[in-house]
Amino acid sequence: MRSIRDISRQAIAAGYLTIEAENQLRHLLQLTQYSLEDLNTFMRLQQDAMEGRIKQESREQRDRSQNHRYRSYAQYNALRQQYCTTPSHC
């Protein structure tokens, strides 16, 4: 398995963190011993992500899911208002 440092560096270079890499990092951080260099590189990745220099696949998926849900709810409300002339019909 790759090191925390390698995974973090690859994401920093690409400007993108995949779900697979995120899961690998989580696993390595929980179950392995890591060096100060690993930790520093991971912290840089986290900082870059917080400042928007790294995009995260997991956040993109979450955002798409939420946007779909909000759009569906807005459509539901619009139809409900259009067809519900009295409260008893709704």
C-alpha cells in the first residue's frame, strides 16, 4: 500500500482527491504509524482542500446529490401550489 505522503502528494499535484485516495488516507491514518513528513504532507493537502486548491470527488458527489434533492423539492412545491386549490385537495 502507498504511503500517506505519496497519496497526498499525488492529490496535491493533480489538484484533485478521489474517493479511493480519501479512503486509503483514512485507513492509513487510523491503522498505521506514519512519519512527521507523512503528517506534514497530509496537513498541506487538508489546507489546500480547505482553501479550494484541491477539489474532492466526495464533495462533488454530495453537492450533486443535494442539488438534485433541492431541485426535486422545489418542483414538488411548484406543482403542489399549482394543483392544490384548497387544503383538502392536498
